[in-house]
Amino acid sequence: MRASMYIGMAGCLAGLSGGPGSVEAASPGEDTALVQAYGGSEFVALATGDRQPVARAPAVTTVVTAGDIAAIGATDLDQVLATVPGLHVSSSSVAYNPLYVIRGIYTQYNPQVLMMINGIPITDHYTGDRNLGWGGMPVANIARVEVIRGPGSALYGADAFAGVINIVTKTAADLDGTSVGARAGSFDTYDAWVLHGGQSGGWKYATAFEYRSAAGQDRIVSTDAQSYFDSLFATNVSLAPGGVSTARDALDARLDLTNGDWRLRMGYQGRRNLGTGPGIAQALDPNGRLDSDRTNADLTYDNPAFGRDWGLTAQVSYFDTRLRTQLTLFPAGAFGGAFPDGMIGNPGRAERTLRADVSTLYTGWSQHRLRLGAGYQNIDLYKVTESKNFDATLTPLPAVVDVSGNPGQVYILPHDRQVTYGYVQDIWGFARDWDLTAGLRYDNYSDFGGTLNPRLALVWQSTYRLTSKLLYGRAFRAPSFAELYNINNPVTLGNRLLKPETIDTVELAWSYQTTPALRTGLNLYHFTIHDSIQFVADPAPATTVTAQNTGGQTGQGLEWENAWKAGPTLSFSANYAYQETEDDQTGRDAGNAPHHQVYVRGDWALRPDWSLSAQSKWISQRQRAAGDTRPALDGYTLVDLTLRRQRAAKNWNYALSVRNLLNTDAREPSPAPGLIVNDLPLAGRSYFLEISYRY
């Protein structure tokens, strides 16, 4: 019984416990003729570090523009990413953090996806995700979102495993003046923003301030982890049934300064009063809160004409992320009354990452674009705090004790790692309409050694309408600090002997412009994951689990997308994705990810200043992971509508959005073995009214 209790707490206690510098897309003022001819969304810089048409990029990429974001009425980055083929936005039981499930690769912390803002990774290295206190990201200052589905480590290094997401913020050219706006809606949601861009002397500048306060959706969880422990201890202290806790206050601020070849960017993301979702330990915690801060700065020198046939890019950057918590892991009276005030644990931490990268592009070799680069990172988990009313063996303490700095009690000690890397990439136009991209990157980590990751991409544009791609890439995911160094955790322990996870992916893709008004694309893929990192139960009588490299997964699937301009005022887009992923150890479906997903969107310009956008996404049922005996989780369909009026009364804009129009009872999987039996409920029907003014 006691062992069952420990295993049931694993999800809680585990959770408590870069590449080219100039990868963002060019501003609308650049490559003007091409943008006017083909549209800005048809270009991407993420695939190679060079701006190029999406159709010819040596990767499977998607670009979502600011226009798309406005049309669908998105209020958060997750709603934007949910439109991308083969990308399913799920929810974690840990504070309802988003899981960006690309091609069925599902894990509790989602470290297999590299997220960047303006080309700078925002990874929290304790768990490898975006920080326990992520809290979402507003969209008013987003110019475009670029997504690679598939490996990207040959260019971007660690964690570009299942895919890469790069968020490009607005520049002075994008803003060209001042825009202010506000939004109010369901769940006591209030947003406000001020954006300004301009030019003074030789300086171009862009500033952005965005604020959000929301009580959050509170759909009901019928049972939780404490319900299970009540059945073991014959108690009745669970707070279930009760609502999930998804409140949040957020402030985002950014500054972008450019002068000639130099660019300085700074940013801050503050999150306060973040709710714990269904509770960090899967036991409802309506009063628990998380606070986080993310601060960044980067200085870039980018001169494409540095010398004859040479371009030079150099960048230094700083990223700091901090977490503070106030958590009741289990409620008052838990575990037969052993914790009369509840089981309390308040872990905190702070990390900083310093990066330096230099790359050069050589074009003097006929038919070649040769890029060479090298860099250094210092990743420092420099501060760890923890207070709790239990010790490392789960023995109750008479009061909450601060164990920060105590090697025998704190969940992890400060650690750092140094990373050096070098890479080479060549784009060889060896024949008319044929390009061969070859790349290789070596990363050396001070704590687990080196890893080598190649890529090959053959792109054939047989006609102006048809492009074919054959792609191969290897990528890796670095072990997180928690997986390497966790100590004094009653359930999850680190393992300093871990190797990185690796993935080999082969893809075949086509893009076909059937008519000027109709475009379609299809890609097929197969991947194999090696040395997957999982927490494995230690031999009896131990009740702990330790991080181990265990087997892997094999997956395959397809993604099909279409865009149709049906007339001057009507357009449609749609995509379908299929995937199947098998766990090599069990021979079973890897679980939790949908095999099928369908997205459909229609945009209708009712009048010159009125538009209506409707979108629907269908998610199929999801099989359970090994060890979870519950039946498959039902699928769901979400429908959203947005009515927008632009340029009303000169520069005023209005929008009304309805999300989950049908009030569908949509749910995402809770972790095995199912302590939250009926899974994680998503928000019901909600309404948002937006007003903005540009001058």
C-alpha cells in the first residue's frame, strides 16, 4: 500500500524537484519584390538560417502570420499552434502546461520540442520544457510563428527533436506607429496591450507591453489522487469533485533596437498567481500558486557583405528563468491524518544561460552556399530553494522547514553545464532546379559527452508548381538536470550515467500549386527513437524510480494540407494528420496522442471592412499508455468563430470571438495509472470582445 502511495506521487515530485543567431524571418520591408509576388507567409528562415520560399526549404515547415492569428481570434500562442498540421496541443497535469505533441511524440514535460523567441531558445533545463510556470504567451506582438515538424539538431542542437517552434516578434517595420488594444471575455479575462514602432536618426525601434489577468476555466474534476488515497486510508479529505485551477496574471514587455548591422533585443515575461490545474500532485489545490520570471537580452551583428563572398553573423545572448511556488501537494488530513495541515512543498529555482555564437556564409564557390558556425553555452542552475513539512522518506515534520542548501534534504543542488559546438552546412545547387542540403553539427556537453547529428535534404523543383523533397535527419534531446541530478526525492531520482535520447527521421514531401488558387502538400515520414529516457521502478524493497535509458519508439505517418482561394471574398484551408507510434519495449501503442486530427478553416470577407472566420478541429480518440487500464479516451471536435470589423471609424478595429461554440466536453489524458480517472477537462464555451486603435 505504501509503495502504491509513492508511485502515485511520482508525477508531483518529479515535477517539483542554441544555433544560428539570426534565424527570424526578415521584416516585411525586406525582399520586397518577392513578398509582393508570393506573400510574406511563403518564406521561412528556420530551415537553414537563410530566408527562402517555404516550398524549397529543406524541411517540412509551416508559417502562421499575424494576419492568420487575427483572423482566427487567437488570444494565446497555444491557439495558434493548434492550427499546424501534425501538431496537437495537449495539456499536462502539471499546472495545465501545454504539451506540443508533434507526430505523436508525447511525454509529460514535452522536452522533445525546442521553442525559441527570435531564434533564442527559452528552455528551462531543470525539466527541459518551458518552465513549470510557463503561463502561456499573448499574441498581439507576434509577427509570425515558424514551425519545423521533424529533426532540427543539425542546425539548432539540443531538443530540436520532434520539431522546432520559432516565435518572431514584431519589428519597427511591422508596427510603423502605435497600436493600443484591449480584450475582455469569459473566465474574467482582461487583456491590454500597447505596441509602438518607429525610426529616429539611424535607429529603428519597436516596443511592446502586453498584460493579461484571468480567473481561468474551472471545469470539474470528479476524482483526484487524494480520492485514491482516501480509499486506501479510509478517509474522506479529497477536495474532488472540484474545479481545476487555471488562473493567471501575465506581463510581457519587449524592446527591439536596430542600427545598420546591429540589433539589440530585450524582453521580460512575468507570471503571477498561476493556478496549479488539477494540482501539482494530481490532488486539487485551489489555493496553490506559481510565480515565474523570464528575462532575456541578445546583441547581434549581422553583415551579409562582411567581405567579398562572405557574410558574418555574431551573437551573444543572456536568458534567465526563475520559479517560486506555494503548494499544498495533498490536502489537510492526507494519509490517514499524518498531515493535519496538508502535505506542503514549495520548491523554487533559478537558471541562467549565456550563449555566444558566430557563423559565416560563403557564396564564392559556384552553386554552393556554405555556412560554418561555432558557439559556446554556459547553463547554470545557480539557485535552488525548498521548504516543506516532510523529509526525504516522506516522514511528516512538525512544521514547514526551509531545507534550501541542505544536501540531505533539498530536491536538487545547484549544477551547471558547458556546451561547445560547431556546425557546417552546404546548400549545393548541383543541377537546374535541384538542391542538395547537407549539414553536420557536433555538440560537446561537460556532463554527458558529445553527440553528432547529420542532415541531408534533396529538393527538386521539377516545375514552378511542383516541388519534391527527400529528407533525412538525426536529432537529440539532452538529459535534463532533474533526470541527471535529482536527489532526496521520495519517488524520482536522477542518474548521472544517462545518454541523450536520439531520433532518426526519413521524410518524403511534395508541394503542388494545382492552380493559382489551389495549393496542396503531402508528406510521409518514419522515425526511430533510441535511448528514450524514462523513470524506471527500482528493485524492491525500494519505492523509488530512477531515470534510465530504456528502449525507444518507432513511428510513421502522413500530413496533408490544402489552401484554396475560392473567390475574391472567400478562402478555405484544411489539413489532416495521421500517425501511429509504437513503444519498442511493450510492442503497444505509445499512447496519449491522437492517431487522426483534422483542421478546417474558412474566411469570408462579408464587406470590405467586415470578415468572418470559422475553424474546426477534430481530435480522434487516444489510446492509453502501457500500465493504464482505462479505456481509450474519446475524441472531440472544437468549433470557433470570429467576426472582425477593421478600419471602422478611421483606425478602430473590433472583433468578437466564440471559442468551443458547441460547448464540447473535451478532455486531454491524465497520467497513468489514472489517479484523475476522468482526465483533464478543457474549457467550455467562451466569448471574447476585442477593441483596438492604430495611429
